[in-house]
Amino acid sequence: MRKNIFTVITAGVIFVILLFYLISFQVRVNEQVVLTTFGKPAAVLERPGLYWKWPWPIQSLYRFDSRLKLLKSRFEETYTKDGKNLIVAASLAWTVQEPLKFLESVGTELEAEKNLRSVMRNYKNAVIGGHPLNHFISTDPESLQFDKIEKEMLELVAMETEERYGIGVGFVRIEEIALPEDTTAKVFERMRKERERIAERFRAEGEGEANKIRAEAESERDRILAMAEAEAKRIMGEGDALAAKHYAVFAENEELAIFLRKLDALAGTLKEKTTIVLDTDMPPFDLLEGMPGLDKD
Amino acid sequence: MTVNMNGGGIDKNRLPAERTMEVARKSLSDALGLSFNILKLIMAVVLILYITSGIFVVEQHEAGIILRFGRITGTLLEPGLHWAWPFPVDEHITMPVARVHGVEVSFMPGGSEKTVRGKQKVSAKLHPGVDRYCLTGDGNIVHSKWTIRYTIADPVAYLTSCENPEKVLEAIAENSIIRGASRFGVDEALRTNVDEFRRKVQAAIVEGVAVSNIGFLIEGVDLEEILPPLQVRDAFNSVIRAEQERSKRINEARAYSNSVVSRVKGDAAKVVSKAATYKVRTIESAKADSQYLSDLLKEYPGEPEKLNVFLNQIYEEIIGEVVAGVEQRVIISKDDEGEVRYIIGPGE
């Protein structure tokens, strides 16, 4: 009998648990739930917690993630307003905003993504077509308009998806801007030319700068030398002037002074290793002609 | 619980068939009793396992959250041992909040650079969707590779905001990088203003993460690599070479300039010092000359008739000295018949 009681209790517990499963459900923190009675929507539960329901097949549940989901657009060529061919990839974050509408119009996430993709493509291309290239790339930050472009895409996409599918859009972000294949080859050609030009400019700059430095150095050299020579001249002049003072004494007997200087100069000219040719008229070599006072004849 | 195998206590007078039946019934009931007991044991173990399944550890680098019937209850759990009601009442989630995670964002070529039999083959074009790159503000192409380091700063936001917060972070990073690249010229992005580029990207990522409220804190944004496309890398290298050549030429000119100037300074000093020597010498010789003259003048005879003798005396003295000093002397005596040469000296 004791065995039986244990068995009954166990069976009871299992029954209660099963029943509990049938008539209750949880809404997790990142979920929202649509409850339907015989297929008709009965309630939308967005707050997390424990709820009661009639067991299947009376009431059934549809769970939707309430978090943002990311959808990446495909690569597609589009034209900008000024006719440039661009490939823009963007990602879109979406979420089920109105679960009821979502359930009625698309039902599943897969279906929702399919719809979103086509809506996104239409508006992405339309928005890009409304902006010139320099809103996407420009060395002038003023002309860049990523915020505006993304906002335009978001608003257009959101307007349609909210109304038709109950899908809210968290953000649209451009993830990649590329060029068509053939254009990249042209860009490379241009980049190469530009590099060559820059290299040429560097070479010319080097040459010019070097020449300038050399010329400056040479003119500096000339200047220093000229200054030194002027200084030397001044010093020598000073010497001459001071020497002249000493020569004042020469003025006392000019004739003698001149004579002495001539002799001095002569002595200076006739250094060693010279040959001098003298006339016997010159004393003291006049002695070679004969004794003075003696008549030759 | 053992099965009685020796059949003890069975009446030997009963019919064999009846006996057999009884044995079978007995062993069946024994077997049932055994299975039931095993079942009970299993159930007890399952029950214990079920209750203890609520015990969990929050590691040192983690934070925990308990969801009760799907709703967040209580505060964040500190590292340590915790207990929650078992499924389906409670659910516990742990997140590595103290760990720095990294996500790599690459704008590198995917298909255009192939190594074919050891040789690098470069296609002339980049294929969209395969080769990733950024366009710079001046319409050029650059490749780059980034690492975004982040921590989970707000576990609740991390849990509830996005299905895949890491993917969202990646999207934000890619968006920030193309935005950053689109405002710089190719030279700025590659060489002259790389850090500003990186900082702009980092600021954009930080802002994007804050706006999206995905619960991340950006620890840093690293620009791992930035380089021109392989297709034009030679041209970029030649620019670098030209730049090096430029500085080499300028340095050479500077060296030349320095040597010229220092050399001329030496020359200038020599010129000046020569002049100074001249000055001293001139003054000294003037002094000596004037001294000599003064001495002569002391001896100088006042009367004019004696002057010639006096001068002759000096003259001959000096000429004598001079002539003695020269190597060869030729003295010519001329008359009507011809000339006589006296050659004094070492001769030819």
C-alpha cells in the first residue's frame, strides 16, 4: 500500500507538470509573443514574464525576437546624381515592431528579410541617385553627407516596412563603397600617373633645393672672403700709417733717406742665385780700369 | 534482493506443471520488483540532478544574470558560486565582462592577389564583394585592416538590444572606416595623417556604439595595416624613393655648404693674420730704419763737400755686401776697340 502512495504522488507530480506546460508560457526578456485563440489574435505580450493560456489547440503562440537583427544588402551598381557608377553595400538593423501586423503580413523572419531586401534595394538606389559623388567621398569634410544619406534611406525604408509589415528599422549604415571592376583599372592608371608626377616633383625639388643651398654657400664664401680682405687691408693700412710716423725722421734729410731706400731696394732685389752685370764705371769696379789719377794714354 | 534459485520450500507432492507455474510467477514478480526499484533509483538521481542543476559558477572575469520566467531578476551576479531555481523557473546567463574582446575588420583584397606557383599574380582590377577596399576623399583606393577592442560594459543591453551585437559592432566599424577614409586624401591616409585617420575612425565607432546602445565599451581601435593596392605599389614605392633622393641631395648640398663655409673661414683668418703680420713687420722695420737713419744722421757731416765721401762710403759698403751675396758677377769694361768681361763666380 505504501508503494502505491508513492506511485500515485509521482504520477500526480508528472501530471501537474505536464498540465503546467500546457496552460502556461514564458515571454523571455528578448521576445514578444502573439497569442491566438483558434487562429485569431487574442493578445500581444511584449513584457517578459509568465503567462497563462488555454491548452493547444484552443490557443497557440507565435514568438518573435524583439532585438535588432542585421540584414546586409547585396552589392549592386548604382548611379550617383552626377552619373558616377558606384557600388554601395549597406546593412540594415530591423526588428518586429508590431507583432500582430508582422504575423499577418509576413509571418516569418525569412519572409521578412526577403521583403526588406527588395524595399531596401529600391530606396537605396533612389537615395544614392539623389546625391552627387562628393557627398560620399571628398577631401572637404563639409560636403560629405553620410548622415543625411543614411537617414534618408532609413526613413524611406521604415515608412514602408512599418506600415506594411510592422517592421521597425533601427539603423541603416553604409558598409562599403566600391567601384565597378573596370573603373578600378582606370583608378589604378590615374593613381600611377599621379605617383609619377609626385616622384618627379620630389626629384625636381631635391635638385632645386640642393642648387640653392650650394649657391648660398658660395655667396657666403665670397662674402666672408671679401670681408676678410677688407679687414686685412684695414690692418695693413694701420701698419702703414704707424710706420709712416716712424719715417717722419726721414723728412729731416730727404736726399739721404731716398738714397738709403734705393740701396735697400737694390739689396732686396739682388738675392742669391742671380747674375749681375756691372759696368766698370761703377765704383768700386772702376778700379779695374786703372788707378785713379793715372793717365792711360 | 536475490532470486531464490534452489527452489527451497516448494512442495514436492504438487504436480510438476503447477510447480513450474509457481516458479515462473515468483521470478516474474521478483523481476518486476527489481525493475521498479531501479526506476526509483534513477528517478531519485534525476531529481537530485535536477535540483543541483541550479548551482552554477560565475567565473572571475564574468558577470551573471538570472531570468525568472524570462524576466531579469535581481542585480548582476558577482563572481562566485550561485544557485538559481532549475528550469523552467530560472535561467542563468553568464557573460565575460572583464575580458577584452577583439573584432577584426578587414578591407583587404580577397581575390586579386594570388600566389600562383610561387609567383605573385595580380589582376588588373578589383572585384567588388571579393576585394575589399576604401575609397579616399580624392577618389583613390586604399586597403586597411583594423582591430576593434571592446568589453561588455552593460550586460543587460548586450542581452536585449541586438540579436548579434558583435555583428552590429562590425557594421558600425565598417561604416566608421569608410566614412573616415572618404574625408582624407590618399597621401594623408597612407602616410602623412595616418593617426588622425585612425582617431576619426575610433571616435565614429565610439559614437556609433553609444547611439546603438549595444552594451559595448570600446577599449581601442588599432589600425593594423594600411597600404596602397598591390597594382600600384611600385609607383608608391618610387615616390618614397624620390623623396629619399630629395633629402639625400639636400643633405649632400648642406654638407658641401658646411665644408665651403668652414674652409673659407680658415682662409679668411689666414688673410687677416697675414695682414697683422705685415702690420707688425712694417712697423718694426720702419722703427729699425728710422733708428738707422737717426744714427746715420748723428754721424752725418754738416758740410756739403764731405757729403759725397760719406755717401760713397755707405754705398760701397752696401754694394759690397750685395755683390758678395750673388752667385755670378760679370763686370764689363768698354772702350773703342771692344769690351772686356770679368766673370767672377763659380762659372758654368
